[in-house]
Amino acid sequence: MGICSSCESTHVVTAKLVLQDGRLQEYSYPVKVSYVLQKYPTYFICNSDEMEFDDVLSAISEDEELQPGQLYFALPLSRLRHPLQAEEMAALAVKASNALMKSGDKCACRKKLVCPVTSPGDGSPRKMASGGGAGRLGRGGQGRKFSAMLGAIPEQ
């Protein structure tokens, strides 16, 4: 009878794409990356679960479909195959959090989006100890490991 069960039962799971300008596009149906790139030819799409700081950014194949429940980013081609710095990851996490809040997808069940590289409260970047995949941006991939220095971006 709680609010969480009612909001989850009516919520449609979508693939979420955060654009460079901070807007969010949601797809409730299967869509190929190639279709999305027709609208944004100077960008590439990457899965947030595959993003790690100090690791190079890689594009999802144009033949792949965006998966419901996953968060993706459209990034400029100039960033392809460049290492993702902790500060850049923090900025992307803030951008995703803002986009999700603006989208009207405010289920009372979710209180915050975890950001592995920001300090609590002020949103400023902080360095994390590297190693073992600590510091992935996504919200649900396999093999995700976080260090004990997690922060949060509270919804307002």
C-alpha cells in the first residue's frame, strides 16, 4: 500500500540518454544507437556503466540498442578514446542528476543519485583512491565496485 509500490508499478522503464547540453531523452522502445546518432552526428554514445575515471571513453557500437533501465551519455567525438578525469566524471554525474530531476521522473522512492567522485553536500570533485574499478558512473552494471568514500547528490 506504500507510495513506493504504487510509483514503481506505474513507472515505465526507459533507456535514458543525457545530452551534452544537459537535456534528457528517454526511449521506452528499442532504439539503435545509429538512429540516435542521425540526430547527433558529431557525438558518440557511451554507457554510464562502462565509464571509469582514468580509463578511455569508448563508444557503443552503432548496431547496439539502448537498453531500458540504462543511463547513457552523448559526448562530443573529440572526447572519444580520451581518459576520463575524475573532475569530468563528477560533472557528468551532476549533469545526469539534474537531467533526471528536470525530467519529472521524481518517484518518492528515490532520494538521491550516487556520485562516486563528489563530496557530500557541496558537489565539488574529490580524488578517490584508484584500483579495482572504484569509481564507475552507472547505476546497475555487473562488477561495479565503489570505495568507501562515496558521496551523494540529494534531490531537491
